[in-house]
Amino acid sequence: MIGTANSFAQQQKSETTYLDVAANDHGYEKGLLVHRALTRVPDPDPHIVEIGPGGGAAVAFLASQFEDEPRDVRLTLVEVPGVQSHSLSRAVDRFNTIGTCALVHGWAQDIATLVSGPVDVISASALLHEVYSYGGAYSGLHTMIRTFPSVLKPYGFFVYRDVFAVDAPSLHERAVQSYNARSWLQFLRMFLPHYLHDGTHPYHHHDDEIVVHQNSRIVAAPNLDPRICAVIHAPIGMFREAQRHYITLRDHVWRSGILGFIPILDGQLSGDWIDFRSGHKRVHFTFNDSTRMSSSDHTSITAVSESYGDHHVIDGDIFDAVTDVALNLFLRAVERGDTDCTQVWGTWLAREGRETYAYLTADELLTAFAMHSAEMCTNMPPSALMPVLPEDVFVRERHYYNRFLNKSLANPLTDAKQMVLFQNIPLTDTEALQRALGTIRGHCSKSNLARVHTAIHTRG
């Protein structure tokens, strides 16, 4: 998929609890834009490429769609060397009953040599932040974007789905946030030094300095006191990173069972909504034999939950409050050197701790794709990757996470997935380009629109 063999956490990314379970949901969302793109592809035998299929959720969704809409579809999956998934194998077998599906191993940056193109659709979910993190930062990201036009047919599509950045002119725009929850303060104390030292991130300029105040005094991040409210001045993108990493750590610790309970985060029971739009739901969970939960804690949680067959169910808000207390104790145990807790923390740190989730705002993303694809020298005629229709660009909020963040933080940033359907538009098609420019005009600044115009007119 991405990166290099020396930097990508292959072992941690291949673990069954991650690839087959944690990273194998939202199949409908992952396949939605692919299916939408195919309605605009004239070829009756289209060729689709999915980069980083993970546990095969999108493959299974597409198979279910084509069962009802017969079409001779060829699907090529590109996955990191050494990464394997049992659920992906099952999804491939299912797809092969209605089309043709092949799995190849390699890095996303080498897609031009991995796929016999040109193809109709390239799909990638949660790809670009990993390319940034492991494949050369912005340079690697831009290089891959320049490659896509040569792999896609004219008017072919690139389907993009990844973590929503922030609604700001730049990720480097400074903001102020306050934290008073002990679990968040403990997390920031441990995570920020690691991320800033070992992660691939863009926050190196002097204006990107993270300034932490406690009791009106500046303190270094490793010296944060989890008992005292902290006011932090930092780039808004840095706050986005802290939020996403806290959520992924919380889910990872949940799945490990080390807290004494394991919520059901996948399947039908994971969506037991009280009010979907507000993000309020019931959480189904099981107790396990972890010694980290005292008998009194077990009794307390049982008292505020109800039996539901072979497990328990609890109000999501109560469960979040219980979890934050337990997570704080877990993080403190990691600092003390507890073996079991350190192992769980270390696995998450290797898999997620170096990754940068928010690398481009929507403005920067659309501008980067248009400009760098238009710069590609080998695609003839020259083309640019741009969304054509207004509905080709949208954001899907994570209601449950946003409810949690609103209850935990004074001024949280929206948690969501950013979705874009880019089309490979020949620069000779002035009508399609005008429609595309009209679409991105609602998302891009005037200065970036001018840069896109210049790039198109230079090559066109």
C-alpha cells in the first residue's frame, strides 16, 4: 500500500484484532463513491483498483451491490507486502463469484508498475495520511498524486476517503484550547513528546511551537501535571492530531481487554442508537478476567448497566465517563513501567503514534490534486484530477465521537471523514474544467484558485 519496508508497522497493521476487526468497518461508506463513480463509467467491463483494502469491507460491499446489478467488473487490490487478512480473503472469494478480483502486493507509490492500466477507478481509504507518514511526507504525497493521471483512463475517477482535517485556512493557524480531564492531560504529557520527536509531521517552524500554561506558568509538555487545568497554544492541526490519536488509543485499549471490559465495537450491536444525530447510543460490552478491575469497580459498572443475553448494555455517556477514569489509570501504569500496560501502549504507539492524520485542509487538498496532477509530464493528453459535481465533495460526521469530544473538551474540533470523487479531466475539455472549477470554488481560497488556473492554463 504505502511507505517502505523499514518504516511501515507491518506486524501491528496485520494483527487480526486490527485489520480484520478494528479497521474493517464502514464498508458502505468505503464503497459508496466507487459505486457512484461506476454509474458514470461508460465501459461495461470496468477495471477498479483499490489501494489498501484492509479487511475487505469495501470489497464485500461492492460484491453485494453487483449481485443485484450484474456487471463484469475487474477488481485489483494493492496491499503492503507481508500484510494479510482473513476477512479480506473471504471478501475476495465472494467478489470472484460475480466478477474478477486479484490481490497484488506493493507500495502505493509504485502503482504505475503494479497495475496494467489505464483503469476506470482508483479507490483509497485512509491512504493519504499513511503515505504522508511513511512515504516521504509532502514530497511522497505529491509524487503519488502526479502518478494517478497516467494510471487512470481519461475521465476515470480517483475515490478519496480519509480523516477530515480542520475547517481553517491552514493547519498552522494558531489556536488555544484548554484541557482539564485527567485522562486527556495524562495522554498529552505522554504522547506529545513522542509525536513531535518521532512522528512525520509538518510542525517544525518557530511559529508552530506548542506552549503549555498551567497556573499561569509555561511548562514543558513532558512536565504537564494531570491534576491541573492546562491552556495550550499550538497550531490547530496539532490539536487535530491530539484528538484523533486519543480516540484511536482509547479504542485500542478497549479492544485489548486490559481495562476489565471489552465493548462491542463492530457489527449490529455497535450501532444501538438512542439518538443517531446527537451521537447518543447504548454500548454493549462484556466483562473479562483482567485483574485491573477491582471488585468494587465491577460492582459499580454492573449497577449502572443491564444484562443483555450473554453480555451487558450501558448508556454510552456513562460508559465514556467510566472509560476515561480507567484510561487515566492505564496511562499512569504505563509511566510506572507496568509490563502489561506498557505492551498495550507500545503496540498502539508503533502502529499509530508516528502517523499524521491531518496533513491538508479541504482547500489545500483540492488545490494539491488539481495542481500536481496537471504537472504530470507523461500523460497525453495532459489532464487534472478535480471533482466535477458539487456532490462529489462532502464530509461525513462521526456523531458518536463528536458527542464524546463535546463532553470532554472545551472547544473540540469536528471528527469526520472527508470524501471526494476526483475525475481525470483532459485539459482540452474546457466545459468539464469550468464545471470542476465551479465546484472547487466553494471550497478553495481565491489565491489557491488562481494557482489552479495557472497550472491548468500552463499545460492546457
